[in-house]
Amino acid sequence: MIRELKPALILLLLLTVITGFIYPLLVTGIAQAVMSHRANGSLIERDGKAVGSELIEMPFTSPKYFWPRPSATSPYPYNAAASSGSNQGPTNPALTEAVAARIKALRDADPGNTAPVPVDLVTASGSGLDPQISPAAAQYQVGRIARARGIDATAVQAVVTRHTEGRQLGILGEPRVNVLELNLALDVMSK
């Protein structure tokens, strides 16, 4: 029996070393050498401090900031450790109520805005942590932010235009705006 266990134990030890130590170190080393910014979480730094990631949505509730998509994570919103969607279908009354409440909150925050509310401001993304909004969702918020900051709406619109990313390779995805980067640019502009 020991003769049969010995090769199995040697193989277990060898595979543990290869897949548990050598492979992860190799992949980490290549990632650090080729794309260290991405390998380190795509962190955005200001004044030497990490303020967030390009890849994870953050909550913004102040009227002077662009608001992201609603988060569906639990046990609290914008929980990066619990990425998930709500899994509520279009006929689910809970989704209908949540969307109606979100529309009301947006209308209450900017009562003079009669434009249609973009769908991405009232529905969560599949991960619940999508860091981007559509240009239409950013445009919808321009007036509120300009009034809250006491600046001209065209200046806020120019920031949105500068931070709008097009389709990847010209055909993939939709145009989008990273909310954190947009809000950081507004803070720099307001200084």
C-alpha cells in the first residue's frame, strides 16, 4: 500500500508547488511587468492617496456630484465584496417600486428637470458595481451639479464631454462616462 501511496503523495506535493506557488507567482510577475496599473486594481490616486478604482462603482449622494447607477449589492449598497445584480424581472413589483422611488429621488433632487430619466440611473447593472453611466445619464445631471457648484452648465458639460469614452475598438459596447473620474475632474475644476 505504501508503494501505491508514495507516487500519489509525490504527485500531490509536486502539483501543489506548481499550481499553488509557481503558477501564481509567474502570473503575478507577468501582470506586474506588463500591466501593473491593472494588476494593482486600477486605482486612482490623488495627492499620493488612493481615492478609488476605475473598475468599482462608489456611492455619491451630494447634489454637487454625478450620481452612479443604483447598486444591487448586499448587505449594503456598493459592497465590492458582494458583486451581484438584483435578479428581479421586469414584472416583479419590487423592481417597479424601486425604480419609481429612484425616479422620485432624482426628480426631487432636480425639480426643474423635466427630461426623461435615463434607465441606467434607476436600474442596477448586472454586477451592481458598474463604475460608468451613459452620456445621457451624465447629461441628465448637468443642471443640478452646475447649480449646486455655482458654475455654468456649459463648463460641467465640457467636463462630461472630455470624460466620455467611446466604443471599444469603435464597435464594442456603448459610449460611457466613469463617474469617479468625472467627479474628481469636477473637484479639480472647482478649486
